[in-house]
Amino acid sequence: MATQRKWLAWRVAVFLAALAPLVFWSWQVANNAAGPEPGRYLLLHIGIGALWLLLLTLSLTPLTKLTRWKGFALIRRQLGLWTLAYATLHMLSYALFILGLNWALLGSEIIKRPYIIVGMIALIGLAVLGATSNKWSMRRLGKRWKSLHKFSYVILGLVLLHFFWVVRADMQEWAMYAAIAALIMATRLPPVSRTLPKLRHRLSRA
Amino acid sequence: MLIKIAKPSDLHESDVTPESIYLSRRRFMGGIAGLGAGLALSGHAQAAADDYSDVPEGDAPNWLKEKISDAKWDAITPSDPEKDALAPFDDASNYNNFFEFGTDKGDPARHAGSLETQPWSVVVDGEVNNGGRFALEDLVKPSQFEERIYRLRCVEAWSMVIPWLGIPLAEIIKRADPTSKAKYVRFETLVDPEQMRGQRSSFSIIDWPYVEGLRLDEAMHPLTIMAMGMYGRELPNQNGAPLRLVVPWKYGFKSIKSIVRISLVEEQPVNSWQKIASDEYGFYANVNPNVDHPRWSQATERRLPNTLFNSNTIDTRMFNGYEDEVAELYAGMDLRKQY
């Protein structure tokens, strides 16, 4: 009972931590502290937030292997759904604050701008993963569920491409995220993934 | 063709501005009685827009303060001051691109404090008879400062209206006495990674120094100015202190900041953005709603500041609304190819 309450507290803490940036950015906008283009402020911050959440979600499996701490696996679905929520808000900010709900313009922009197409594909992918993240879908899909959810690796690639195409002058920030992504993906290579539990043993003995 | 003598029609807006409102804004705000009448006669409903009393004082050297106080105010103003209302100083000085200080629009304001602008000298060289290295004050002192309220249209599809203080570039060029070989003007920004942290980034795709260029007739056009101030004070560092170009009918990136070198040259210079991505940015970079950036539309712009639920999106005008003044410079050119 006490452990169950502990895990609930952990999940609630993660929920609040994921919610906090949205509250902070909204607070900034409400207080005119978000600069002369508050819509773009939200768009960019939420977009980067979505990338952070995707990277965090994908780092949970290697972290579990490395530490065997149960808490990481417990928040995987939650963080995955937060990624979807941020990505959806990112797209809505674009439609609402940048395009001003001009749907005709949205239609022509989606067709003309490759980075928007790539972003939309990534968002649709996240939505499919979100919709199949429940226990019922896991049972229905059986073995196929795992391969379906490996599509998150492709989504990570699409998101980085989407980001790459928006960069104008300096690749530093992008390169940082790409390096973190490469590190997380590298932990999934069979030789590395086999080493992680051994690394844990060595660490615990030290 | 090479040196375009300003025609009387070029600066018609200043010609109808009565002498009385050339007075200093602060004196005007002090409330000289007869002035209101003069302003009304001028046909510019400017009074409310031009109150700089809440703009923080800078740290200008005395010569610059004097030049500013002797400026010809409202020399050029928007024909529709309500539609083209001034952006607040805070927005114009805290939200801009100056990649020498970082890529975020807040970076210039955060990091440009490290730029040392006094003393400042500018090299004038190339195809000129009267070149050399000049102290900034010697370069600009013979000319009277003018206030020019221009629309600034960024290539990223946002815009602001900003009151600049400066002198026509034509006057600097004339004093340099170009030779017959001079066809273009090339500008360079300071390179100093110690002061400009953006230049320390090893991931930057800009090959410093930042370079810009104009055709000589564009440079000599009366709308083209070298600015040293804005909002009734000197330029904040992040806006390109102490000396920057302002070419109002071109995308903002043409208006190069913190200039240390002006060269009159025979060949068309390769400007920095053209060098980085020539399919996205050309030499001319004239504001043109009909030629899209490959990654976004240029048909509209967001006039800043905007609000969350009103993006303040307006139609972008040909040559940023300065078509009457500058279209003839490009007669016969295919602006889809020469973008």
C-alpha cells in the first residue's frame, strides 16, 4: 500500500512537472513578458518542449536497463502522451497564432513547405502511437504493438529534420539535440543494449 | 546613371513638413503653444506617436547628442501614421536579429552590452579618391541628422515601424568621391569574437564578417540612410550601434549593422545570406509579395507587436510600400530571377 502510494506520488509529480512549462509560458504571455510576438513565443517554446519530451520518453528504456529502477517504466506512457499533447499544441499554435486560422493558407503552406509536411507526418505518427497506448490496444495488437511503437524512432528522425529545416543561421542548438538523439538511439544497438545491465553491475559494485 | 542626383520629387514628404516641427521632440513635448497648429497644418497626425519620453536615455558621446538634438525631425513619415504606428522602443530593441550576438531574437539585447562603440572608426576604400580610415564623427559630422520613420520588413515575414535617426548614405559616398569604376557599395560588420559571442560559435553557418552590398544607384537613393540613432536617442548596441545601414524597401537583412568598412567596388559583392543559401536569399532582396521564400510565403507579414489572438497579419506591399520612390531603379528587370 505504501509503495503504491509512493508510485502514485511519483506519477503525479511527473504530471505536474510536464504541465509546469505550459503554465509558465502562459503566465509570461498573460504578463506581456513574452515579447512582441507572443504567438510565435508559444509556438517555438512548445515545439522545443515537445522535442524534450520525446527525447525523455525514448531515454526511459535505456535508463531502466541501466538502473533497473521501476519508476522509469511507470511514466513511459504518460510522457509519450505528453509528447503528443505538446506536439498538438505546437501545431495548434501555428494554425491559430501564425496563420490566424486562415485554413486556405494552411492548405497551401502544408503542400508547399517541406518542413511542415514532415512535422505533420510526425504529429500523425504520434497520434497513432497515442491512440494505441492503452492496454486494450496492446492486447489486440500483441506482438505487432512493439514494432508499431518502434515507429517512435522514425518520428524522432522526422522531428529533427523538421527542426533542421527551420534553422537559419546557427546549427549549435540543433546539433545539441541531434547529439542527444544519437546517444539515445545508440543505446538501442544490440551490442550497447547488452552492455547496459553489465554497466549497472559494475556501477553498483563500485 | 552612376551617381544619381536627387530629383526634387524624391523627397516630397519632407518638403511639405513645415520648418516649425523640425524642432527637437523633447522641446515639442515641453509644450510650445504655436507648435500644435504647425503640426496640424503639416497634415501628419504625428503628435501621439512621437513621444519618446519613456525611452530610456542612452550613453551617447557629446558629439552624437548634439547631432541628434539638431536633427531634422519627421523628415520622412508614413503617409498613414495610424496603420503604420511606431513599434514601442522596448519591442524594437529587444526583439531583433543580430547573429553576431546569437540566433535568438532576445540574444542581441542580452549580449550586445559587451560591444564597445566608442571610439569607432570606419574604413572607406576601393574605387574612391578620398578614402581612408575615419573616426565616426568625422565621417558623419558634415551632414545634418534626419529622422526617418520607416517600415522595416524582415525576410522572416514580420515587420515593425521604426523612427531612425541618420544621414543619407549618398552624402558619405559623395564625400568619398567615387571613381568612374565604382559600380557597387560593399559593407562589412565588425569581427571581434571577444565582443561578439555569436562569432565564437563553431556551428555558425555565417562566414564572418557579415557582408552586404548595394548597387551604387540604390546606395545613392535618397531613402537609403546610415542610421546612428532611433527613437530620439543613439542606437542601442543590439540594433547595430554605432552605425548601420537602413534600406527600407529591402528585407531587413540588407540593413547591415555595426559597420566598420564601406568599399566602393566594381564587381557585385556577394552578400552573406546569398553566400549561405543563394536559392533563398539574393543580392537584391527587394521586398516582394509575389516572390516567396522557398520555406514560407512573403505575401503577408505580421506587423509587430501583435497579440495572441490577433496576429496582425497584413498584406506585404511591393518594395515595402516604397514603390513610387524606387520602382524605376528596377525597370526592365525580372524580379523573380533577380530576387
